[in-house]
Amino acid sequence: MDGVDLLVLGGTGLAGRAIATTARARGLTVKTLARAGEIAVDIRDAAALRQALDQVGPRTIINAAAIVSAAECETNPGDAWRVNARPAAIVAEHGRTAGRRAIHISTDHYYCGDGDRKHAETEPVRLINEYARTKYAAEAFALTQANALVLRTNFIGWPSPRGTSFAEWAMSVIETDAPADLYQDQFVSSLDVWTFAEAVVDLALGPATGVLNLAASQVFSKAQCVTELARQAGRTITKTRLASVAEQATIRADSLGLDVSRAEHILGRSLPDLEGVIANLIRHLEDRRS
């Protein structure tokens, strides 16, 4: 498959589809790899993944594949390792031997106990669950390749493959005014997936390497995110309850804010705040429904 600019692992997921769509709109040649992707491979099958990488020979590999459910990772740590961590090592080895560039999509689930503070790329992390441990291991694997870029991020959007993303859940709660717990003490800097995808493609075409935060410019609670979504949707929610992330069955990091000043400098533009992120969500929802 000569001439493939980008191969997107996890290309049927929320981020993978947005990245592939954005790259194609820029005129890039893109292939997606997933169990039901253009290249049908289960990335838990290491031999099949190696064979696909060799056959496609892309200029850049973007690894957006992951089990993102912290509860699922706790229940099945073996699969979390096979999906979240081991493929990053295989991609890095392929990149070193074949001279390819690689971008690894990581996470922000590394910080606890300091509220809405923004965290720089150099700050120490805390690995409190299997999701964080496998994602951090993947970063270490990815960075064995000298020209690799690791993006720490949190993104929201729609449509997701299962229709169960945070944004889809939140909009369902808003539109039906359903009872729901809104976490007032879990802080994030979630970026809308379309802005995220644009930035990923820009970074793929540039020289950036190492670890880079890519998220919204503002840190906010999950509760604030849902409230702002309801406001911009013109809805009133009356049955929600402010709750604590500590009430969840699976232990989770709670201070996920990211300092994106380096990303903004590299990209040459500002990243959106909460209001801007939600405005993009609403705009894309209206486009889908029109």
C-alpha cells in the first residue's frame, strides 16, 4: 500500500474516526485499522498487527486504540494490557526499524488530590488504577522511538461506537431531564474531539516529539461541563445531584487538568475554553440532526 500518509489504529473509535476524517479533508491518504476497520485486525493479536504495519508501510502511525473504561480495565487487566500497552511497543519497534513516525494518544488520568490545578508534562504522576498503569506503560513503550509524540489528553464528542460516551450520556440526561450524579470534585480539561483531531493532524505534519498535553485551555469539573452543555442547549435540568467521584465503585483520578501552553505555542493558536468546547459540541450535534 504505497503512499499511505497515515495509519490510524483504533480508527473506528471516537478519536480515530475524527482524526481520519480530518486528515482526509486535508488531502492525506489514510487507512484505519480496527477489528471492523478498513484493515480488519484485532490489535490484541500481536502477530497480525506486526504483519499489517509491514504491509501498509504508512509514513505516520497514530495509535488511538484503547480500552477507556476504567471499570473494564480493572475487571480484565489482561485485555487492558493487550489493548492499551503492548501495541505501543509493537508500533515503536516498527517505527524504529522502518523509519516511520508515530503518535500515541495517551490520557490525563495521572493526577490526584489537587483540585482544578493545571499539570505540566514534566510533573510526577500517580497510577491508581489499571487504566492509568497500562496507559503509562504505553507511553514508556512509545517513547523508545526517538521521533515519537505522546499526547496526554481528554476529549469529548459524538457519535461514539457504542453511543455511551460522556457527552452522549450528558446530552441524554439533559434532553430527558433524567436523574443523574454530576461529579463536582473531578476536574478535567476535556477538548471537543473535532478540535482535538485538527490539532493531531497538524502535529502529525510537524516535528514535535516527546510528551505533549493537548486539551482545553480551562480546567472545569464534570458537573460544570454538564451544566454548560445544558445552558447552551437551552435546557433546564432539575433532577441531577452534585456528587463526589469517591462514590464510584472504581477508584479514579480526580485532578485531571492539563497545562496546554506548550501545545498552544507549537500549534500557534489558542485552544478553546469550556464555553468554546461546548459550543463546538452543540454545533456538531445540530449538523448531525439537520
